[in-house]
Amino acid sequence: MNTALDDPSASSPAADGRALRWEAHRAERRRTLIKTARRAVHTLGCAASMEEIAAASGTSKSVFYRYFGDKAGLQKAMGEMAVARMQEKILAAGRTAESPRSGLRAMVSAYLQMAETSPNVYLFVTGQLADGGPAQIDSTLSSFFETITAMMDSAMRHYLAGREVPPEASAATQYWPTAALGMIRAAGERWIAAPPGPGKPTEEQMTDQLTAWLFDGIGYDRGHSPLGPSSSSSTQHEKETQ
């Protein structure tokens, strides 16, 4: 009995092999298009159109639509690739940290370095429009930001362990990780958009400043250096409680 004829869903080994090869080819082609689109956006800017991206990639707009559906689909695909790379870097930084403060600083640094490497790509995949207004962020990026928020929550809990926190303040600490990420994103995006010059902090200075703000507040009335290296959390806490 010919089961292939009796069962339309059945397929021959040869057909299965061709299907697997086609899927592998399609996946590789998709990865190549994402990489070429990334280079195009890096050069053209975050407001580049699909037609401009396709032309810079040496192919047609119809090819990109075939693989990604529309510009939002391409944005999502590029975001997934960027997220995978950045998330691994930030997770590695958190794993090797010697203290909650140094762990948070490493996360801030990895985030800023990713944005600084290609501001146009960062703004493209995080949903920023050419006029600076936010676009809708897809579930992939939302999940990534939730992961970063959870890491910050863990750092905060380790930092506060053993410290006396007033009940009214303790109830509000659950909002700190979300607020912290919001500040890092907002400050980081304004920083990468600022033109180069003597008034623009370096990545290291910006990382130190954001870390100090997150742990110590503004701190100018406490003798902190606004753009200097951050002190250890334990030393700073001792100074402030004396």
C-alpha cells in the first residue's frame, strides 16, 4: 500500500531533506538580510525607509517584505539579534560582579556601550522615531527590559540586605528597578544623541554618574564628584550615616 497516497500528510525522506535544506537556506538568508539591514541603518539613520535599507543592502524592497512582512517586522528581527547579544553581555557582567554596586555599574556600562556602538541601530530597534517620539516596543524588547529590571531588582535586594529601611520606604522599593531602568534609558538616549564635544561625558564618566545617581541620589551636597569615579557602596554608606 502506498501510504504517501493514502495519507496526504506523509512525505518521503527525499522530500523531508529538501524541506530541511530549504528551511536552513531561508534561515541563513534571513540572518544575512538582518546583518546587511543593520549596516544600512547604522549608515543611513534610524528613520531609514525599507526602500533605502533594501537599496543599501543590494537587494529589492520586495525581498525584505517577503522575509519580514513590513518595517515593523524588520525592526523586531533586528531587535531580537541585538537583544541576544546585549543580554548575554549584561548577564555575564552581572555574574562576575564583586558587589551589588559593581554589578549594577557593569550593567549600566554594557547598556551604554551597546547604544554608543551604533546609536542609529539602537534607536531603530528600541522603537524611537526620527522626531524623538517613542513608537510601540514589541514583546521581544519588552521581555528584554523586564530581564534587566529583574537583574536590577536582585542587585537592589542584595544591597539593602541587613540595612535598616523604614517601613514607608520599604514599600516603595519595589518601584526602584523600573525607575532605574527608565532613568538609564532616558539619560542614555539623550547622551548618545548629544553632539561630540568637551561638554559631553565619556562612556566611563556617564556610567559612573548614573551608578552614583542610582545608589546615592544627586549627591552634590554630600561632596560627591559629579563625574568622578564612584566609591564602594559600603564606604559611601558609612560616610553618609556618620
